[in-house]
Amino acid sequence: MVDILTLLSPEQKAVLQAAVVDGEFRTDATGGKIRIKKLHEHGLVRRHETDPGLCFPTDAGRAAAAALGLIEGPRAVSTAAQPPVPAVSVVRGAGMPEIVSMLETAARLFDEGDIQRARVIADGAYDLSQAEARFAAKYAATRALVPKFRQLQGDALLMETRCKISLAKAYDAAQQAGEAAKMGRPKKVAGDDLFKLAEAGLTKQEIHDARKLAAAEEKTPGIAERAIAARVAAGLAPTRANLKHAIGAKTATKEERGNNLYETAPEGTWAILALEQFSATVSEPFCGRGAIARVLEAVGYDVVLSDLVDYSTATKDGECQAVIDFRETRPEPEGRLTTSFRTRPMATR
């Protein structure tokens, strides 16, 4: 296995050194962005998700910088008892302490009122935990770490959401105070004094989305946290897109709707089961990928799966879904007690 340190060019080492010493490295040059990409592939820096010219050092990058003699003093890491930094397969998957540290820093900055920096760090923690979860899922030796990284991803997403809401509120307050331009109206303040979107660290679309998130939180306090927790509990990755859909802060386009696959959150099914009871075998005619069926099976029901679209969904016993149009089906013959979860609940209050 090749030692990646021997592959670094002087220019790449300079980028790594700057990232470790300053905590980040930023460039607008094409060459610099290419070097960031290469260091990111080696696991020595973490490239920002949307800005290819911005990167942050990883634990492996700090160790590599020390091994190469790029840093001195308290920043240096003793290499007496450490082997050279290994290749990518070993370097990746060890980012949990770094993510935790980033989240702690973001929380502290948020409490101190430095919302923009907190948001950038939370954004980085989200990207890193998402990447680590994907990497861990590929190998049996690290697969057990996936739930932990997804939990960290959820924590980062929640912090990022709170930051966005705070920044959007600050921008709206500036608009109301005449310190920021309003859509469709002439500027009422001098250009140099104008509170710009860039100062909030958000794009127009992100401000729009953050306003929806804020409205959802005001209407139902804690909805974002619960939506993220439900996603993690279901063993799924908590993503920005899923959060928007889960709390109704995003209107899906025709392309996004596709076959109208809107998966029911586990809480919805549990709420129904708390109030209703069904026959032993339940028909789920719009099974999708099994969001409802999994909960029904967890409490002991047998489920008959079908859908207009073939999602290759199967029951816990391995019985695959049928591909049928529910509107063309007929009631089950006499003697087979089957209840449709969608249409015929049997109340037992």
C-alpha cells in the first residue's frame, strides 16, 4: 500500500500547511481548487460541499502535516509512536472525534451569537458525517458505525437549521428596519450600509427556505428535531431535502414527485395503531418502499404488499410486493380476514 505522503507535491503540501495552521484554506485559483480536490481524496482535508475553493483540515491531515514537518510548536503531533499516515482505506472512517469537536464549536458559537460561523462549521460537520457514513456502509468492519455517523449528521443538520432560521430572521429584521433592500422596491439606504444576503451567508433561495422552516417551527415547536430524530430512528440518513419534505417546507416539482412516493413517517403509523386495531392480515395497497409495512410487522401484523409501481419491496418473510392497480382489485373472498390499512380500519376504542 503506497504511503500517500510520498505522493504530495510541494504545492499540495503548502495547501495542507495553510489549512492546518489557519483552520481552513480558501482559494479562487483553479490550480488551488485542484490541489484541494486531491488532498480531499487522500482524506487530508475536507472540501466544502458547495465551495470547491474552501477546505478544512482533518485529523489525518494534521498528523500528516506534523509528520512532514509542516507545523511546529504546540500544533505539532509527536510521531515517535506513530507509523506514517496510511493510505485512504485506513485514514477514512476515523472522523468521529473531529465531527463531535466541530459540533461543540458550532454550538458554542451559536450561543455566543456568531451565527454565521456556527452555520459554516455545522455545514462542514454535516458533510463530513454524511461522507463517513457512506464510507462506513461499504465495509463490514465499519458498518456498525453507520448509525453513529447518521446521528451526528442529524445533530449537524439540526444545528445548521437553527442557524439558517436565525440568519433569515436577522435579514428580515434588517428589511423591516430599512437596512436591507426589499424585493420589488428601490433601496432606501446607502449602498455601503445595505445589509446584504452575503452577510447572512445565505442565498435568496436559502433565505426563502429558512423562512418556511421558521414558520413551521413557530406553528409546531420542535418539528425539525422530531423529523430528524424519526429519520435516524428508522435507520435512514437525515438529509436537508428530506427535512424540507418532512415538515412541509418544500413544494415538490413534477420531476421530484415522480410516482408520488411520499413515505409516511413512522410516527404517523404509530399514532394510528394507538387508536385503531386491524385484522391479523393487513393489505397495504400503496406499499412504496415499505414505510408503513415495517411498523405494522414490528407489532405483529402480517402484511400483503402491492403497489402500482414495482419498488421490489418485500415482507419480513421475503414475500415480494404485487404490482397491481388497487382500483382494479376485488375484495378478498369470504373466509380470509384481510383489512386494508388505507380504507377499512376496525376501531376498538
